[in-house]
Amino acid sequence: TVTDNPAYDNNWRILELSIDPAYVEITNHGILQQGEEIGGNTQSIYREMIRETIREHLRKEQMLRPKGIKVLSLFFVDKVASFLGDGTNNEDADGDFVQWFDELFREERAKSSAWQELLPHDPIELRRAYFSQLKRGKTTTFTDTSGSTKADDDSYDLIMRDKERLLDQATPVRFIFSHSALREGWDNPNVFQICTLREMGAEVERRQTIGRGLRLPVTKTE
């Protein structure tokens, strides 16, 4: 992709275009392989993807809450640091994705009085994250949390084990962030939005990712 970044407006011309192997040769740059870009702004794209996921979640929440269906949204992030930043758990996380989510959630919610009534919570109450563990010898390091606080244990239990509590309307959590820990061996029938804030891999990975929420939803009475 060559974007319309003003820095690249002058003297651009395609010299050669190939399908197999896929590449394009451009003046003033050279070879651009498939999937590469010049002048792109991935962070802006991710920010708008978060906004659209929140917006769609709020629409679904308004439509399905009266039917007793709790709506969940799932984010797959590019790296753990994008969520945690310098933090160690959901409470002190300050990565870009967390800051954008909190800001954009407030912005979108403010656009509708109905949405404000549906989800009046602080955004921190609505989001949770769970990432894989790293094991080196006899030492286990949690890539998302220190693993030493009640909040850490609660996030793990809620997301990975206690689906009944997660689907309870009284539980505020509705937005789940993960890297790859939820791609296999975890699914939830009430995931209505899956936002991939990362490059997607092969077809198998894409199917596994979509499969986390490709289920018939359940109500509070089922």
C-alpha cells in the first residue's frame, strides 16, 4: 500500500508490477513486497477499529439487552505492551489500546442517552485482559500480570473458567483483550464483535480467531 501521505506526493511512478511473486517497483523507493506499505499510519487505523467495535457493541447492547442476551466484544492485540504499557494488570494498564479504548468509549457512549443508561460504568470496569504465561525453567512469568494480586486471579477466573459469571448481566465486563491465549481452546457464544489489532496469519489462524465467537448466543435463562 502506498498512502496519500504528503511526504510521498511527488515523482511517484510504478516501474514494474508482478503478481507471482507479488511486488511492485516504485520510483524513489525500489521494491515494495506484498503486505508492505509506505507512509502508512497503523496506529490511526487501530484507533478507528477500536472506535467502530465500541460503536457496534453499543448498538448490539441496546438491541439485545431486552432479550436477556449479554453482548461481548473480543480484541486480539499485536503485543501485550499495547495493552499493559508500563502497568501490570487491568487496573494500572496504560498502553495505547487501553487509553484509546477508555477515551473512545466515553466519546461514543455520550452520543446516546440510551447508551449512557445501558452502560454507565467507568470503562475500567468494562474491560479485562488475559495473556499467555511464559515459562523459563522453574520460573513462570505472566506476560499480562504479576499473578500476585486478587485482581489478577479474578481476571483469569472470569475469562478462562467462569463463563456463567461472565455472561451474567450483573458482571460489568464486556470487552476482553488478549494476544493469542484465547485463540485455541476458548470460545464464548456471546462474542458478537472480534477486532484484530494485529496482522493476521494463515487461514487456520483466521478461522481459529473467528471461531472464538462464531456461536449461537445464549440468554440469561439458558
